[in-house]
Amino acid sequence: MKTRRARMILPFEKFANHVFERAYEAAKTEARKKSIADIRMLLKVVALSPSITRTKIGNNKTPIVLHHWVTLRCNASCEQCLWKDNSRPQMKTDEIKKFYTEAAEAGIVSTLIGGGEPQLRSDIGEIYRHAKEECGWKVGTATNGFFVEKRIDEFGDYLDTIVVSFDSADPKKHDRIRGIDGLFERAYNGLKKIKKEYPFIHAVINTCLDNNSVDEVEDIIALADELGVPVSFDVITTVQHTADKGTIDKKSHLIDSYERVGEALHKIIEAKKRGAVVFNSEHYLNHFECGKQPYECRYPHVFLRVMPDGDVEDCMQIDNPIGNVLETPIAAILSSERMEQFRRNAAKCCSCSSPTMIDSSYFYDNPVGLISELTVKRRKNPA
Ligand SMILES: C[S@@+](CC[C@H](N)C(=O)[O-])C[C@H]1O[C@@H](n2cnc3c(N)ncnc32)[C@H](O)[C@@H]1O
Ligand code: SF4
Ligand code: SF4
């Protein structure tokens, strides 16, 4: 079994400082709206964290997380997928490393590397390593698990979090949805190996919640329990926005009713109360209680989305990128009027149903809520 090498602490402190500074501001300005308990607890945390409060994250135009679609190529063909594209060009290793370093200098403190299937890239180990060791980032990645068992020794040392997708607890159904025979078994074995040999990696399974999985949440929770990892649920996003053709509905055939989603999330809340290790926030699990609810998207305040070819994507018009990291310095992209326009437009959008967007938006505006969410007491024993 491996143990984690010494970590750089500064990026975490920067991230935590950002959260605490915003929480403190909110506590000052919105004190009347917040519960006394939240504020007391917040002050306690701040008082206990002198090293955190001393560090500074810079200006609030810098997102915290680089959301890097490192490739859109994929060996699977999942029914729900909005992103797979085997023809989109992708940056070379050195180009990625250079732009990561620049992003770190601009104030980014962590990365989530997804796609496509990131581990299809032969250089993915070097990309994770650069993010971890040269940029000092927290490194998370999402994968279908096909290559994990075979390749984890190349990159296990550089990962903080790995999210492995399971669309069903039934191996045959999972393989059918994803279009690869034997994928369930490979993902399962990969996770087992991580648990045994890389226990310092925070491993999670993720399930896209749609017609295929909505009646299966309890079985999926049991699968996570069997694997000894938390599970997160991610309600399917069905549309994409373009400048040319407006909003394109691609996947709404995969969701019959948000009422069923609400019911499934309710079951998840109940399981969580009984002690199931569910990674979703209480806020997210309650979000769909009365159907799909509006929210003001703050995704671009928290994440910088870079596509495989270096385009900084404006998800309100995916055919009209904000800039390209190979052509324009990241700091200039972040402070551009075009980026401002994107942030303003995003605030009017609530198309995405993923926790990534819903939670980051809510907690960006309500940081005290984040702190109370993080300190919710978990009951231990499943009934
Ligand atoms: C896009 S994939 C990228 C990483 C990797 N290829 C994988 O499947 O895990 C990341 C996660 O997004 C989920 N996903 C795919 N299409 C989605 C959609 N339309 N809405 C919400 N989540 C989706 C996948 O099931 C997967 O768990
Ligand atoms: S494995 Fe991931 S990227 Fe590939 S098709 Fe499935 S969801 Fe999309
Ligand atoms: S909800 Fe946010 S992340 Fe999703 S498409 Fe709209 S602006 Fe983009």
C-alpha cells in the first residue's frame, strides 16, 4: 500500500481563504437573513484558522477550478453523453503544461480533468503530474474506468480525487448504456485496486440520473457501499446552447418527468439519513423536490472551462468561444469584456442540472450555507 508524499498546502489555504472571506462578508452583510447558529459556527471556524485567514486569493474575477476537457475522444458511447466527439483536435502535452502553469499563476488552485475519456491519452500521467507537482493543485479526474486497473500505477500518486462513472448497479445494463462489454467489471476492479493500493485518493462513483437509473438509486447506493466509496448523483442535462441555432435539445427523451427525479432524490435523502455515504449536498438533493427549479448560474465565477483545443468555452454559445489559451494569456481572457458578458448571461441561465453548476452557484452566493453543509453531522449506522 502506498502512502501520500508531502503535500503543498498553499493551494488549499487559498481555496479555503476564498470561501471563508466570502462567508465572512456574507455573515456581515446578511447577518439578519442567516441563522445565529451558522454565524457562530462560521466565526469559530475562522477563529480556528489563522493560517487560512492570512493567505489571499487575489481578485474575485479568477475562478478557483480549471475544468479541463482534456480530450473529447472516447471509447464508450453512453446514451446520455452530450460531449463525446472523436474528431475535435486536442492540445499537445507541452501546450497543456504551459497553459496549466499560466493558469496557476493567474490564481487557479485546482483542476477537474474530464472529457471525453481522459485516460485514452497516453500522456495523461504527465498531465496529472504537472498539475499536481508543478502547479501545486488539487487534482480531480472523471473517468469511465476502462483503463484504471491497468494504468493507475502511472498516475495514482498525482490524483487527489477520482470519479468513476456507474450508470447502473447491474453490470449488463451498465455495459449496454455505455456501449462497451465488460466495462462494469473493469471499472469495478479499477476502484478496488485504488481502495487497496492508493487509499489516499478520494474515490467516488458518479451516476447520471435519468430514465435508466431513476428507479435504481438504492441499488447504486448499495454498490457504492460494497465498493467502500461515496456516491454522487448527477441529474441529466439535456440541452446545449449555440449562437448559430439557439438552444438544442439533445437528451430530453432520456427524462420522462422531474417528479420521478424528485422522488429518487427523496429516497437518496432518506438513505443519507440512515447513514449512506452520499456525496451530494443536502441543498442539491432538495433542489428537485418540486421539479426543475430556476437558479442564477455562477459557474463561470468558480470554474474556467477549457476545451481540448484550448478554446475557453462560453456554454451559452458553444460555437463562439471566449478565447483560446494557445493564443491569449489566461489573465487577459479572464479580465476581458467578453468574459464579463458570459458571466452576465450565465446568471440568466439554469439549463444544467449537475451538482457542479447548481451547488457552485448556490454556495457562491451563500457561502455560510457551504460551511454548514460541510459540518453537517453524519449519522453512522445504516439502519
Ligand atoms: C462526461 S463524463 C467524462 C468522464 C468520463 N468519460 C466518464 O464517463 O466518467 C463525466 C460524467 O458526466 C456524466 N454525464 C454524461 N452525460 C451527461 C449529461 N447529459 N448530463 C449529466 N451528466 C452527464 C457521465 O455519466 C459521467 O459520469
Ligand atoms: S464515457 Fe464519458 S465521455 Fe465517454 S461517452 Fe460516456 S459519458 Fe461520454
Ligand atoms: S447553467 Fe451555467 S454552466 Fe450550464 S449552460 Fe447555463 S451558464 Fe452554462
